[in-house]
Amino acid sequence: MSERDQVALEPVNRLGLILIVDDDEDIARFVGISLKLHGFDVMHARDGQEALELIERIRPDLCVVDLMMPRIDGVELTQRLRADPMNAALPIIMLTAKGLTVDKVHGLRAGADDYMVKPFDTSELVARVESTLRRNREYREVSPLTGLPGNTRISREITDRVRNGADYAVAYIDIDRFKSVNDVYGFGRGDEFIGALARSLHRAVTVAGLPPAFLGHIGGDDFVIVCAPPQVRPLAEQAVLDFEKTTDGLYDERDAARGYVEVRDRRNNIQRAALVTLSIGVALSSGDRRFNDPREIIALANEMKSVAKSQPGSYVAVDRRLAPG
């Protein structure tokens, strides 16, 4: 069994699997050893054609690609990967012995994420691999609608607060009667309401001051804020006032004037749905009640959001139960 097949069958290191595509065996070995020493798994392809065959079988986390190679060179390989929906987001760092600007431009225009000229310092290459992977993972976590970080980043933020030992609060926010907006106006207008909430929450977080509060987008009309407990009330008040003022302009004039929208139910009967408001559920990790698992405190904040929804208008429900015992 070859070394490449052994790597293919072994569990991938959590830091990532790096595919080195270079016809120079010495360079590939040199780069591979440096990456392995920093905790990465490594595979090697001798040209672009071999790389395509490997990538089809085993999905690497990043490719380090030489520009000049037989059969399929680095530029053509990058172009083919970018044209493939399954590999369009695969991070690529281009290597070349040429230092001409035009070669860098060709590589970057083909879709490479970064560029290094031989000879290079291996510590710099490792740093670029790490930063490119980090940017790629963060980009994949970002909501395409709001540009805000998603679930993985939210969990990491809470975990960081746990490690720091500081008191913190998690606020779970969504829009009341959001379905009525989608039913009456369509998903396009619904996205405008979600965007309006994202901007209102962002403005509230911005003016909250220090320590910095964190804003994430779980999906749909669900958002999370992680902040210091004293910041909860001013953040919520600012967000509610800003959102309700902004959404007045998103309704048709007739609906905004009468204060409701008409929605047809499954039996084709017309029902009146009040204008949207916000429900905010808050869970606190402080004093004797501490949460070390992000899932637990997010679930509790979501539970409190359900309590808020049972109240009229925009409402904030805060869990103030003490720790058991």
C-alpha cells in the first residue's frame, strides 16, 4: 500500500488535509514535512491531472499548487476546480519559481486565494495555510443574507466566554408573525424584514459599548446576541425601538395605516395578523448558575423566547431561576 493510500484510509487530522500539487519531489517533500510538523495531514499529487483524480476521491481542505507542471498546470487546475460546484470553494495557494507580476495576476485571476514565490520560508507558508483555512471556514459560516456569523462561530464565542470565566448572557431573538409577512408579501419582502432586524441588532450592539457584544445569525429570522448581563436591557430596548420604526416602512401603506395584514388561511378565510414585533429570550450564566455547554444556554434562551411569545407586543423574557440546590 502506498503512502498516499495510507493517508486516504486514516482519519483526517482536525487541523486539515493539505494536498500538495508539485512535480518537484524535493519541494513537495520539504513542504509536506513542514506541514506535518504543524499537525496537518498531507497528500501529494505530481501534476494537475493527478490532483483532479485525488480530489474527486478524497476532499482535501486546501491545495498548495505549483504554477508550472506537465499535463495540467496550476492555472488550468485552479480554473477547473473553480468551475466545479463541488470544489468551487476549495482554498488554493499558488506556488511558482517566477516572481513576475503577470504570473501572480494569472494565478489570482484563475481563482487562487493566495500566492507565494519560490524559494519561500516554510514558517510563512504554514502561516498562510492556517490563515487561508481560517478565512475559508469563517466565510462558510457567514449568512449570505445578513453577512453575520453562524452557529459554529456562535458556539465558539460562548466557549470563549466560558474559558474567560466572565459572566455572560445569551439573548435569542426572532420576529413575531414573520410567517404572515412571507404569506402576504412573498419571500423577497420577508428577506427585507430579516435584513432590517440584522441591521437593528447590529446598531444596538454597536452602541452597547464595552465589553464588546457579539451578534450571530442562526438562520431565518433567528438571531443570537452574546453580551455582558448589564447590557441586555439597553441592547433589547434599542433593538426593539429601531426595528419597529424601520419595519413601518416595509409594509404596504394600507397595511401600515390600519395596523394589520390580511392573511388567507387553509380554508381560504381571511384572518387579520398584527404587525410584526420581536420576542427576545435571555439566559444568564452568572453567580451560582453557570453554563459550560453552549447548547444548554442557547436552548434555555430559546425556551425563554417561547415565554416572550406568549406576551403581547415586543417582549423580553429573562430566566432568573437559581441553580438547583
